[in-house]
Amino acid sequence: MSAQQETLATAQLEHERLTSLISSMADAVIAVDEDLKVVLYNGAALNILDVNGSLRGKSLKSILHLFDQNTQAVNVTNLVKNVSIPTTSRDTLLHYDDGSVANMYVSIAPVRLGYGEAGESGYVILLRDITREKSLEEERDEFISVVSHELRTPIAIAEGNISNAEFMSQKGASLEQIVNALHVAHEQVLFLAGLINDLSTLSRAERGTLHIEAEAINVHELCKELVATYLPEAQKKDLKFHLDLDPHLEVLNSSKLYVREVLQNFITNAIKYTESGSVRLSARQSTNGVKFFITDTGIGISKPDKERVFDKFFRSEDFRTRATSGTGLGLYVTMKLARLLRATIDIESELNKGSVFTITIPSMGSSLETKSR
Ligand code: ADP
């Protein structure tokens, strides 16, 4: 083999190594020449750009449709040509022909393509779909903002009332006035305790580590207990609270803790979102389990909202919902627990008339470890 042939063979080998390295990359790699025409790309580039067939020779602007966060089209030619040192961005959107959008990590680096003096210059563009990462970041930000907002109000009210009680006791105010202020503070602390309870159940449910201890539940007793607990809350709003039990209910074998928690969530919502009329808790025997109905004569849920009430942080835009406090986590947690209990939930509701939440809970074998997802 002549020296020239040897150099050619080495160059060929290097080229193949480089090509297989680029092909094995999970990120999209697109190399373009000085005129921004594609000279090299990998399979991931075809996937991310969602194109079939060769990109070679195509102009970059014809295949890469980028937009900024304000959905303004980015001039790809200017963007690339203005790059003199490697540049990255995480705020770019890629629009597809079918109207869908993905968040992109984009890295652009000027390079010399080929070898030595004769090599042409160009750019290497790297793309990575970071839509999922972005949505997790957004979800985390939203979570922090909702929770801190929900914490701030009750803490401010409790703090104000406690300091008021202190002040009144020094000024010799009546015992009744002091007790009233302490009562309001106490209510807020109870709300905070409930919120923290929801958050800790949520975090255990999300990690999939909730454990089910099935036990024999006396449904009559449980329902009576729930009515006794929430009757004062209903009475404060002048609402009737009815209990309607199937006399032939059998024992339900399930997690008492979680069954109570889901029923509690439905009952507190029914009371919260009802301005006048009544709330009813009913239980009927179903094949291998118990069907619970929580019925209210409240504000009701619109059709589009019905699809979303189990979403994390969802709260209706209805002004009557906004006038109450809440995190939009209750039904999300309820759905997670219902899955653990292998229960099914159904909603029937009419705006301004009321809602019926139905949950059918099957009897299970004792002590089951279940993943919540
Ligand atoms: P929160 O009550 O903290 O807002 P939930 O997850 O318990 O959160 O409920 C989500 C949303 O579903 C509520 O904000 C409300 O808009 C709607 N909703 C739930 N239960 C009822 C009900 N019984 N009547 C009317 N709307 C309801």
C-alpha cells in the first residue's frame, strides 16, 4: 500500500468511527456548511425533526422551525451565523407540522469541518427534547407557589388572632372576646394540619410507597363516625346532613385509613361547595364491595371542569370556588388512594344544581402491598 493509500485508508477509518459515534448519540446532531446546508446528521435528528428521508444538502432553515418563548419565529440563519463561540439555549420551541410543540435544548458551535487547512468551516447544531424536564420544572414551581400561598393566609390569620387575644387579655377584654379570637386561630391551625396531611399523603402516593393494611371495616360505624365529625361544619352553613345506609351492608375488607380519607375528601368538598340545601352520604352493598354516594345540592361542576377535577392543582374558575380556600390537591390525592384501593369513581353533576360523587370500593384480601402508579 502506498503512503497516499495508507493516508486515505486512515482517513476512511476515522470517518467511519466518527459517523458511528454520531449515530449512537441520543441527541440530534446536524452539521452544516458555511451556507447552512446539511452535510452530516444522525438518526436522532430525523426523529426530533420528525422527517423521513435524507437531510443532506437541505438548507437548515427549511428543516428547523424554531420559536422563542413568546411564540415568535426565530430566524435560524441569523441565529446560527451570529454564533462565534459555542452557545446553548433551553428556551427554544420546535414547532411540528401537526401543530404540536416541543421544548428544545439547542447548542450551536462553529467548527472546521474536515481536516487541516483545506477543511471548510461550518456549524454543528445539537438538539435535545426537554419537554418533560420543562414540565416537571413548571410543575415544581407551581407547587411551591400554590403551597406557599395556601400557607401564608392561614398563618397570617392565626398570627393576627393570637396577638389580638394577647392584647385583649392585657387590656382586660371579656373572656368571650378572647376565646373567639383563639377559636379563629385554632380553626386556621387545623386547616394547616389538614393541608400538611394532604401533602404528606401526596408525597407518599407519588413515590408509590403507600402500603395497604386491609382490615374488616364496619361500614355502618364508619359512616356514622363521619357524619358525627362533619355535622357541625354542615350546620354552620345551615345545611342538612343525611345518612342513608343499606341495612344489609356486609363487612368491607379494605384499608380503613384510606377509605375514611377518600370519603372525608368527598364530604368536605360537598359541604364546601354547597351554599344551601343538603349533603347526603349513602352506602349500598355492591357485588364484592360497597358503593358510596356523596350527594350535594351545591354549585355543581361544568362539563369541561368535570374532566379536570382530579388533576393536580385544578380548581374551577367559578367565582364561588375561588371564594373558598383550597389547593386543588384533595381530589388528586383521592384518585391516587382510590387506585390503591382498586376503587372506581364516577361523577354526575349539573351546574347550579349539585353533584353526586360515587365510589365503589371492592373487598380485598388481607395486607396487600400495592404500587400506586
Ligand atoms: P380544592 O377543594 O382544594 O379546590 P379538590 O381537589 O378537592 O381541591 O377539588 C378540585 C376542584 O373540583 C374544586 O376546586 C372544585 O372546583 C371542584 N369540586 C370538587 N368537589 C366539588 C363539589 N362537590 N361541588 C362542586 N365542585 C366541586
